[in-house]
Amino acid sequence: MHTDITVLENLVAVHLSVNIWSARRKLVPSDFDINNTGTNLPPEELASLGSKRVCNPVDLRVFGTLKSRATTLLDRNGVRFLGGWALPEDRIDEVQAELENIASEFLREKAVFLDRYDDAVRDWIRTNPGWESIIANSVVSADYVRSRFGFAWQMFRVQTPAVRDDSPDSVVNTGLDDAVSGLGQTLFGEIAKAATETWYKSFMGKSEVTRKALSPLRTMYRKLTGLSFVEPRVTPVADLLSTAFSAVGKKGHIMGPTLVMLQGLVSLLRDPEALLAHAQSMLDGRNPDDILDGFRGLASHVLPDQAELTDIQEEELCLQDDDDLPMAPLPVGPQLDSLGLW
């Protein structure tokens, strides 16, 4: 799989820089009454003391949440590239607007935290009786804490340097060409990871799911359509998802052969090698409906006969919901019998 360097004409690189004060300070020997206890510390060449928290980490949790929101936004719209993301040009305005919203919320939360910073430290000291001096001796000023917060991003275009192919400087292009050539592989890998998470949360072991289970699949579809120019086989995969959405219908819970079809599709998305093979077959003329019909044909192998369900089982089936089942270890590989489909 090789992505041509010309795709850079349709991509904008984004680098996200979010700094969050750790509220940690280094432990030092003076924090402990070593002389009175007779304790000997190893030399610094051998080992070093750890760190201590000078503020409740709960007070800082919101900043990590906002950083995750920004990262998720970029993951949904772009593909990892050069330590950041490569986004399709037509998504930039939308992503920029949402990043601005997150940044504004980050600044508001920063102001709220700094306004109560002194109280937060005092509360943390009271919460840890007996260790007051260790905390108090390492408290930093609010101005220092203010300088440790930041939320910024940079958007830029990446271009190859203009050098002759026979020039010694042509090696400058090598690293960039390698990074671009792997974009397709990175994209399918990210789809596989998202599909695995979707399988684990919404489809594994289910006999019925709500329509909420379609949401992550729609996110994958939107990502694929935005980056369809990265690799020729991206568009067939998006078409496969679109065909599946049309087959599900507009309302109601999803069960029976339709659910098995979606489970087969998610299992396929989790396997990049098999997915590429199916995408190539669609480029060669295979109808996406044929692939989905093959998944539906698995229903008789994986679904119990409804007539054999007891009243209790039927009641449990009706009550079942996406978020109510306990988590289990991630399964490895497709969870449906392939019957030659992958």
C-alpha cells in the first residue's frame, strides 16, 4: 500500500499543543526526617525519590477531558501524520470552529481554577493530615501555575522541497515521502482500532442492539469519505458502510439477520488485510450488497431459534441495552464464523 505524495495538495497538517499543570513536585530528602530515623537513601546515581502532589488531581481532571475532546475531534476527521494529524481541506473550517470552542472552555476552566487555587491547596493539605509540611513546602505561586497551562494548535500545509533528483539534497524528501506513503496503512489501522472498540462496546455477544450502536460506524464512514483520496480502496469501504446503513432501516431496535450483518461488517473492519481484499474486489466490480448478504447468511449459524427461547430469555433480550452489559476482555480476530467470507 502506497499513498502518493500528491495527496499533500488536499491535506492540511494540524499540530495540537495542550499543556496542563501536573500539580507534582519532586520529593527531596528534607521532606523526611532521615537523621532521626537513621534511614539512609541510596546515592542519586543509583536511585532518585519520586514526586508528591501539591493539589488534588480531581481539580485538574476537567483539563484532561478537554484535551481528550480535542484529540477525539482530530482523530474523527483526520489521520495521524508527522506527530499531529492530516485533515482533508474541506473539514478545516469545521474543525477550527470546534477547536476554538474547546479552547474557550479550557480558558474558562483555567480562570476558575486559578481563582480558587489557594483554597484548593489548603483543602488538599487538610485532606492529608500528618503530611502538611511536605505539601506546604512545595507550593508554587498562582502565576507559576498559570504559566503551565496552555491550549494551542497550528495548521499548515506541507510541501516537498524543490530539489533535483540527482542532488545530494534529495535525501531531504525521503522522510516526508515515507510519512506520506504510509497514510493509507495508517488510516486503515485507525479504522480497525475504532472497529475493535465498537465491537467490544456495542456488538460482542449481543442478540439485540439499539440504534446508538450505529453512531461509531457513522463516525468511521465520515472519516473515510473525507479521506477517500488517500488510497483507492477507501471509497469502496465507505460504500460498504453506506449500503449497510440503508439496509438497517430508519427506526427500531436492530436484531436478527440485520444485526448479524452488522456484526459481520464490524468484524471485517477490524481486519485490515481482509478489508483491503474485499475493497479490491469491489473495485473489480463486486457489489457491496453481495458482501452484506453473505453476512446475513450467517444468521442461521449464530442466532438461536426464537421458538426455543424461554420466557425469561425473551424478557432479558428485551431489556438488553448497549451500556448495560459488563465489559469482557477484547476478543482477538473476527468473532463470527467466517464461512469463507474473510
